[in-house]
Amino acid sequence: MGLCGYALKWIHADKISSEKKLVLDDSFPPDKAVDFILLLKVALDTLDKAPLEDHHLASSTKQAVAIVMNFSTIEPQAIRDVWLPKGHMWKHVDTIFGLFKDIVYHVVDTFSDDNNLPSAIADTYQAELTPLMLVLVRLVSEHPDVREHLFYKVYPKDAIDFAVLPENRPGMAAKLVRLMRSPDSGPFSVSTITGDLLLALLGNDIRQFILTVGYGNAAGYMVARHIEIPADIIEQVRESSSESGAVNPVTGRYWSQEDTNQELANMTDEEKEREAERLFVLFERLNKTGIIKTANPVRAAAESGRFEELDDCD
């Protein structure tokens, strides 16, 4: 595949826990990487200087991303110093995140209908978003300082409003949730790698992940990665539903803000249909993986003809 090729590798057992991380199979192992340090410098400088072309990576930028994916970010020290240069530690990190952010905003805002996101990504943006995210996941996972720095770019201080659904909040975090909840769940799909990035930003704490993005949004990702639901989260749902300041782990919003009947009443028929389709796919995945074994309520309602009988309060 040459210098611009890259190899990806999941390290996993039969089940993948939240502690297992997505890692890159280095074409330049640490003991040899220093021999190619100039290549890494040129590739990172290319990323710094090459602007996006109509919200797409230029050909040279794609090549540069492919190159940097082949390098470790932590060893040897000479390589680490190239990634995080002294005196300008965030130069390359901010560049990569900035490219990623621009594309994410464009994709989510342009294809605002969640049903259109998967096809738009698969057709046009998969090859651009996934490599950028894989580099970011690696940087966040291997450098606590990078994780903290990017965490506040995604979740600015005091910006997490638990009175609003995670996918409807302003800013980058909500757009990532919407990417993650799209039904395309292959191991290297944009939705799955987006979940990897969010989980890494939250310190690989699956409980905090669920509370921050809501289990309803996280479920598809957790099925794709075979991450089990923590038992104490289920107990928390039972215990906290009566507490006014508690967060509903299913939605990621304060219990006091939950008014499902009113939300249904405010939804158009098309929005209800899209939500039913999303729930149908989710229940089918949960049943196939064995995480739950229960009748799919959407399928049951469709087969019984009850969709036409349901009013907004059912």
C-alpha cells in the first residue's frame, strides 16, 4: 500500500468492553519511526496549510491524513514532540480537529433529516471523516492533556444543558450525537467511530457516556461494540425518576423535563414515522445480539394494525 496506505486493526475478544480501545497498526513502529520523522513533519505541515475545498479534504490533505495515521503519537519522544511541539502544543491537534469540525457541521446541517445522514456519509464523506476521527481517537486516548483540551471544545464549560435532549443542544456535541445515532453500524462506520470518539472524550467511562448522550442515542453504538449496559444504570432509572434534579439515563435529560405525550403531540406524522423506523432497527439489533430478548413493539404494532389506531397519547 506504500507510505500513504494504512492498516486498521481492532483488538478484541468475543466481547468488546469500554476499556478496549481502537488502535492503529503502525507501519512505522517506534524503533523505526524516527527514521521517517521528516515525513511526519511534512504531512502535519500539509494539514496545517491545506484548506478545505468546499467542505472536502483536498487530495494532498487526504494523503497527509493517511500518512500520520501510520505513526505512534507517544513514542519515541522525538515523534511525540512532532505531534505536540513545545511552545505550540495544540498546533496540529487543533488543525485536525478544525478540519473534522468543519465537515461535521456541513454534513449535519446540510442533511438535517437523520434519515438522509447515513446515505450522505456513505456516498461522500465516509472516506474523509473516518480517518480524521481515528487520528483524534488515538490522540485523545493516548494523551490526557489532549483529551481535556478537546473535551472543552466539544463540551464547553457550563454548556451541557440537561434540560434539553443531547441531540438538540447547540454546538459540536449535539452534531456528534446525531452522527452516532444514524443506523449505519459497521465497525468502521462513521456512526461507530463517532461513538468511539465521544466515549474517549468522556474518559472511557460508559456510565458517564450514557448519562451525557442518553442511552437511546448510545444503544446502537453499544450494540455495535458489544458493550453491556451497566447494571447500576438500570437501577438508577428506577431510583432517580422521582428526583427533580436527576438525569434520565435513557434520554440524557432531566426527569423533570420529560413529557413524552406532549412531545408526541408536537411531532408531525413524518417525524413519528421516522422515529418508529429508528426504534424498529434498534430493537432488531438488540434482539440479534442477545442484549435483550423481547418482542419488537414497533413490529408488533405494525402487524396488529395498531399504528392507525394510536393517538398522540398512546
